[in-house]
Amino acid sequence: MFGSHFYHEKTRKAVAIFGRLFNNIYVLRKNSAGAVITQMKLPLAYAPKSRYIDRLKENPNLTTDEDVAIKLPRASFEISGIQYDTTRQLTKLSNFSQPGSQINKRTKMYSPVPYNINFTLHVYAKTHDDALQVVEQILPTFNPQYTVTVKPFPDKYSDFVEDIPIIIQGIDFTDDYDGSLQNRRTIIYTLTFEMKLQYYGPLDAESAVITESQIDLFTDLESINDSAGRIERISSTPTPIGVSADSDFGFNTIIS
């Protein structure tokens, strides 16, 4: 319906970029003397919050050796929404050109379409100290945004880079303390982010470079289809003809 197939994996790469930001967080536990007794790397997975809540409630009490509770702290994240961003809208007919494999060839792609992707990061812990350790390692990075530079098309346009801002929107927490003392306590911190992403259309195949332009002037619109009614033609060509896109050249204009 829309033409040839293309897939740039923009959303998939966005998920990988977001997860990469939080895959190196550690939680330390110290004794009364301040010495580190345990060090744990925070497990991170792409999963909805409800999945972990259900898992935590399956066996809140350990009754036998066969019961295994989910280990805390840990974190998960998910996409919570995608919206079009009108503030970053570009002209629809603008495009980017790159030199092709030959001097008289080029490749072209149209301006991208801006979208905002909302991510939600959940931090699960059984003590406030564990949760606050994780949150405090995240907050100073966002002021209120953190920009990641990526190459969207490393194979075709290796020198083309794109800045992707990731903005923190808010933070909230819940403390599941209801129930008896034997029930497991769960503290959940929820951080919301907005990623400003751009989606690109198909990358056009190589096409010829325009080396001449002509402007015809007519006395009136009725004679526009009749060459006899043309009063002037302005032709422009680069000098020299066989130049490339990044060469130093001028233009030769002929008025006839």
C-alpha cells in the first residue's frame, strides 16, 4: 500500500538505548563499621509492573524449602505511550542527500517524523535504603535531560549522527506495608521518562544528480504550453560539468 518495505528498528533501538542507561547500577550493604559486606548488581528487564507484582504475591511467605521468592532489589521498564511531537515538526518536502557510489549519483532521504516515546522505570526493593541507593544513582544524570548520540544508519551513512534527548518527567513511590508482619514488604519507586525520537522513511536508491536547470518566462498563462509564446529561457549549469557534491564549483548561466 505504502510502497517498498523498510525497517530501521527505531523503536527496538530506543528500548535498547533506554535499558543501557540503567544496566550498571549496584546496591551495597554495609555493616555497623561502614565496611561493605555484600555488593549486588541491579537486575534489569523489560517487563510491565503488573508482572512483578503478581510474582511477588504468588508466594509472599516461604513455608517450605521448595518455595522460592523473587529476589529484591530489581528493576523493570516498559513503554507507556507514543505521541507525535508537533514542536519538532519539519518541512515535509525537505530531504537529506549523500554522495553516491559515482560522481553523478546521490542517495536521498526525506526529513524524519518526530515522536515522543514515554518510558516507565520501576525499582522494586524490600528496604528503603536499597531503593534510595538505586534512585540516587539515577537522578543526578538527568538535569532534567540526558542526551545520547547514536548513528541511526551505520551501514549506509556512517558519518550521520543523531542526538536523542531523554527527559525525566517525575518520580513516585509506593510502600506495600499492609497486612501481617509475616507478609513480605515491597517498596516500588516509579520514574517516568520521555525520549524524543525521530522515525525515518525509506532510504531512496541512488539517483542521478541534477546538473542543469531551466526557467521559461511567458507573457501570459495561456501560452505556457506553446514554445512560441516563450519570451526568455534561463539555463544554469555547474562549472565544470563533472563536479561532485563536495567540490568547489560555480555556475554558468545563459539567458536566451
